[in-house]
Amino acid sequence: MAHFLADRALQLSSSNIIHLSRLAEKYKAINLAEGFPDFPAPIAIKNAAVEAINADFNQYRHVQRLCDEVAAMFERTKGVKINPETQVSICCGQTEALVAAVLAVINERDEVVLLDPSYETYEAAVRLAGAKAKHVSMDPPNWTLDFKKLESAIGSRTKAVIINSPHNPTGKVFSEDELAGIAKLCCKFDCLAVTDEVYEHLVYTEAGHKTLATFPGMKDRTIVTSSISKTFSVTGWRIGWAIAPEAISPAITSIHEKLVDSAPAPFQEAAVTALTVGSKYYLNLRAEYIERRNLICEALEEAGLTVESKPEGSFFVFARLPETYPLKDVDYVADLIKSAGVVIVPGNGFFHADSLCNENYRDRYVRVAFCKNIATLRSAREAIREHWRLHSSS
Amino acid sequence: MMLRFNVSCPTVPHWPGDNLSIERLGEGKLATSKGIAGRRLISSFLQFSFNPAVPRRRIPRQHQVTAMASASAGDGSSANGLPKSHAPQISKRLENLKPTVFTKFSLLALKYNAVNLGQGFPNFDGPEYIKEAAVGAIRTVGKNQYARGHGIPPLNAAIAERFNKETGLHVDGETEVTVTSGCTEAIAATMIGLINPGDEVILFAPFYDSYEATLAMVDAKIKTVTLRPPDFAVPVEELKAAFSSKTRAILINTPHNPTGKMFSRSELEAIASLCKEHDVLAITDEVYDKLVFKGQHISLASLEGMFERTITLNSLGKTFSLTGWKIGWAIAPTHLTWGIRQAHSYLTFAVATPFQWATVAALQSPDSYYEDLVKEYSERKDVLIQGLKEVGFTVYEPQGTYFVMADHTPFGFKDDTEFCEYLVKEVGVAAIPPSVFYANPADGSHLVRFAFCKDVETIKEGVKRLKAKLRRPVLTSS
């Protein structure tokens, strides 16, 4: 019955990541695939949500205070002052914020540059807008950005570049130099930048995370999207936002309103509480994630994989398969589910056909999530270690 | 069913805005910031007129206008020398988007301390047991993380079960139900997933504004069939004429906002027959299906030969007075569900988990809940309608929903906007001018929409003010 499907729906492919989670459920495997935490969300935030429900904040609602807090946090952490009344759109998660942003500024036949390896929803959003995604590969082992390659990919039809930092799947945090370089190109070619910064508070280096919006010429051409999901372990609440220049922000809000009308009201209220937690929370979060990162990196190395670049941010590590492993990443992953009871993500889904990268590493990487409690990660470590022991001895 | 649309090779959709030059935008020029000269900042399918900045504080959320601050995004004159206050005009197909009317009247209601019978959402909350279910979910580890994209299994099952109870149809929750962020998102996902640019889609005017907006987003061509008082009956000949070889879908909202009409069995049969004849999809928005005062709600999907081509949309919000939770769903056969799920997964990815759990509890409500709901709304409807009639309106009694349309001509105003402005400022009651819901605004300018999804006291106060201050003009003898 394909004839009833819109062309654009046919272009989109089902999410690998979601598919794997279901496989994990089926085998009751330890899920180190999908990026949701299995430790509880902070009590104060849950209480705030409960209070909102009980206080009857249950109808459609625009919570201006949330826009105010988003703006305040942005200023506090990034040093950029924005107008919360005219530059913030609250959306159903960063997913919707990015789609709304893309639909607000990207026309059919525009081109949008994405940096590989890249998360699947960016290309989907670009396709929904009827535009063309152009992928530029970052190079292993440290996923460095070759500016010559990037520049050659930008052309007269390029409307925007999408930058995800801290980066999924590699955990890379774009350096100041890299961001400066991207900013220069955006200005040179007069294009927009749309950023996905959902892991902005999961940063493990002293240098920290910077937003592209702070670079020269970028304030009026950058749309920053983020959410509370990863920072506060409430991925199921669907509260995110887009911060954009005044000329663009209303367009994003307008699209958002037509797509979903509003984000869940009680969680908007709770998000206000979330965004006003003290700095101790973030320090603690960071410490917890560093511990988990170190544990999982050790575990993977013990299992014969190579962690070429330890993640500087996010809760993912992109590890290279053992050189001696003769098959592909998908085989490794399937193997691991069935015999070790651990599920991770094959890396090839993050590389796109048009990106100029060395063919031979596309199926040599796997993405492992470490947003799980320590006990879970330890069990996974045991299982993987055992699997490797048996596998390497055969 | 013959294969009409050959989708062997998906092509990039063609948008009519392609050759859009500055001149075609009319008087307005693009807002540009320094250095983005000549580039279209806003995608061609969304261009809009700049309204004076409307502060966003304390505006009831529904239908809030996008607050357009000054058109200049940069720090000075635009690079191409255009005065910075000019802005792009809305393209023709988006022109009928009038979200401003809701914000305008909500703001006026606040300003004049009016009784707000304009906003279409309740000023009271849903049942405690549903709120408790949400609270319980929030307090349960795991229930605050991503749900499965198309819905948590118990909710998909509950939706299927309820649909079965109401229509007799057996649907598989796992393959034929998609949970979405409210019915609004269900509409967006359905349009994006199933409608191609250039497709014709038939709407019945007056229509809810998001239909037009999302259809414009997918670049469909809208064909309107207008429902008129007193019965708002479907004009069958007009309807037949609306179908063509390019018709992809027809959208039916029943019970209907803003008229309160229920599509009758014979009307639905006529629609069904045309859908089958022309091989067309039916999209039904049934969010008010439990607010029925007269007659019986019928799902088009339950008519013969219709399930395979119908997408039935519904939500939690209206039935359970929890409109801010954003839980909706789409029920459609597997082959159509696939397209909806694709679009949905890239629109919002997943839907608020704790509220999905609470919706399972909601859908298990006993029949008495629905009976009481109708009883309470009936009381409010009666109070309002009685009052409106006594004041001198011609009232078109709704068969369903919590809206009522009335003819304000006896009061001698030029059009609905003028009437509603007078009503809010001088009488202290906010209502909505419904011309915004029509393809041709003149079709609705003699009407006004009142909402009775408010507690009885509020409605009584509204009626009191109408009686006290709204007067018919004195007729001078000729």
C-alpha cells in the first residue's frame, strides 16, 4: 500500500537505535545502546512536577518563567545575553526543537552540512524540509575536522551547518579552534548554524563546552537547541528549547505550535525548578559520569576494543573493534547480545554514503552508552570480559 | 484498489515557493541582519506578517501568536539598504492562519477583566485518579525516561481496546496505534507522513486552524466545503464537486469545532462512498467524541470499506480536562500507520512517559465518568444557551463539543471581529470571532463562537454580564 505514503516518509528509514533497544528487551540484555539513564531523576525535580500536577497546571500553557530560566542559564554558562520574550521557543524535547528550527529556516533544495559520524535525526529533519543533507566526515582517531573538506562541502546552496557538541556518538567536544574555524566559514559563506547541545552539562574536560553562538559573527546566525532530558535524567518528559536570533525565533515557535501546540505543561513548570538547581548538582553529575566513563572505557579495553579517544563529553564512547575481529560491527553487536547479553550500537549507522571517508573504518566502530548506574556497568563489564575471553581463546 | 500513486522513486518534493523572489512577497521585504543580505531566513512554507510585538507574559497558551519583535535581527540597517522594520508577508496559502485572534482576545479578556468564554480549554482540572496515576509514574524509577516511540505497550493496548468497545473494530495496538504529543501532533504526523505536495485535501469550513497550517506545511492544496447554519449540514452536491483525480484525503472533525455539529450516519455514508469511489484517505479528528449531547458519535472508520483508508485521531485532553499533558493518538491500518510513525519519530521522537501511564488509567474510567461528563457539560451548555437566547442571539444548539455558534446580527455590528471587540471591552465577555475558521471569512462574519468548558459559576457570570450590558440597537421607525 505504498501509494498512500508520502514520498518524504518513504525517504526516512526506521531508527536503528530504537530497533536495537527492542532486541535488547527481547533477550533481556543490558541496554548500553539507547541514551537514557537507568538511574532515577533528581527528587526535587520530580516533586516539582508532582506539585504542578496537583496545583492544576494541567491545561495548555506557556510558561514564560521557563523561557526566563533558559535565558538566564544561557547567559550564566555561555556568557551570551538573550531576550527570553523573543528568542526562546520551548518545544517537546530537543528533537522537536531541532525539527522546528530546521523547518523554520530551511527551504526545499537548500543544502545543509552535517558532520559525520552524525546522529540520525539531523538528516531526517533536513529531509522533512525537502532539503539535501551533505555529510563531511571527521577523521579518526580523534574525529578531527578537516577544514579544507568542510569548506569544499559548503556551496551557494548551503543554508546551514548542524553542529552537535558535545558529540554523539564520539563524545568529542569541539575545541575553541574548531568552533572558531566553523564560525569563520559560516560567516564567509553567509550560512546559519544550528547546534544540538543536549550534553552541554556532561563535559569532562577543564576547557569545558563552548557554544558556537559566542564566536564572532555567529550571534545572529546561530540557533542553539538543547533540553533538560540528559542533564536531569528525564528523557521521557519532552522539554527542550531553541534559542535563536529575534528574526528567526518566532518562526520556530510558529512551526512548533502547528506541530504540537505546546510542550507538556506540568513538566514545563518542573523544568523551571530544574534550571534553578545549584551548581553543586552539576559538579556531582559530572563526577558521576566521569566515574562511569572511566569504568566503561576500561571495560572496553579489557575486551580488546580500542578507545582511541576517551570521550570529553556526552555519555557515549565510540570504540574501535579489535583488529583481529574478522566481521563487521553489526555482527559484533548481534554476537554480544546473544552471547554476552549486552547490547550496544553498531557505528556504521552514523556514517553516511556521501561523506568522504575512508571506507574501511565505517563498520569498525561501536557506540556504547554509559548513562547507567554503576552496578549495571559493572555487570556489563563482566559479561563483555567473559565474552572476549571465550572469543579470543577460540 | 488500484495503485494510483506511483511511488517507485521518491523524489524531493517540489515546493511552490521555489522561485520566490522578493517582489512576490508583496510589500514586505525580508528581514535581514547584517551580512545575511538577500538570503531567505525563513523557509518558504512559513512566512508571516510581523505584528507589533506582543508580550508573551501571562498569555493563555493556546493559539498564542508568535511574538514578532522588531523585524531587524541585526544591529543596524539591513545590508541591502531596506528599512529594517519591513518583513515578509505571509504567502497566500498561509494567509488564513490567524492565530492572532486567540491571543488578541485572551489579552483583551485579561485587560478588561472579562469572563473568558473564548479559549477552548477548561478552567477546571481532570479527575484526581488520573493525576494520581501521573504522580505515581513520576515517582517510579524508569517511568521518566524515553518511552517507546509509538507509545508504551499498555497504552497502545488500552487505546485499541477502547476503540473496539466503541466501534466494534479490532485493531492491533502494536501495529495500528501511534501515540503522539497531543492530537495536534497526530495531525502533523499524518499530514507529513501521508500527504504529498500538490495533493488535494478536502476540509469542511469552519475548520480548526492547525489543519490548514499543517496542510500548508506539506504544500497540499486545500479544497473547502462550507457548512452553513442552521444545521451545518453537509452540502452533498458541493462535496461531490470537491473531489477530483488529485484528491488525496478528506478531513472530518466530528463532533465539530466550532459548530458543535455531529456528522450523521447518512452524511458519513455519503463521504465514505465518495472516498471509496475516488480512492481517497479519510482523516477524522474525534477529540470531542465523548462530549455528545444529541445523537450518537460515529467513527467513519467503522463504516464498510473504510477502515483500510481511515486515520482516526483522538486525545486525552478534552475528554479528561487535561489539555496540557499532550497525549493523543492515531489509529490506522498498518500500511498507513507506518508513514505516521515515521513522521512522528522525527517530530517528537517519544511522548511524555508519565502521562502515557496516566492515560492508561484514564482509559479505564468507568462508564459513569463519561455519563457525568456529559451531564455536567449539558448543564453548562443549557445555562449558556438559555442566556444567549434571552439576550437576543440566534443560537445554533450544538449536538456535541463544548462550543456553540450564535448569530450576532441582531446587535448591529459590522462583523464578528467588531462584535467580539465590543463584547470584551464593553460587556466584559470574551468570545471568538469565527471568520478566521473559514476559507472565505465573510461566511463566518455574522457568527460568534462561545465556549462552555468553564465552571458553571463562570458561565453564569458571563450570562449575567450579557444580560446587563448587551443591547440590541433601538430600531428607529422609518
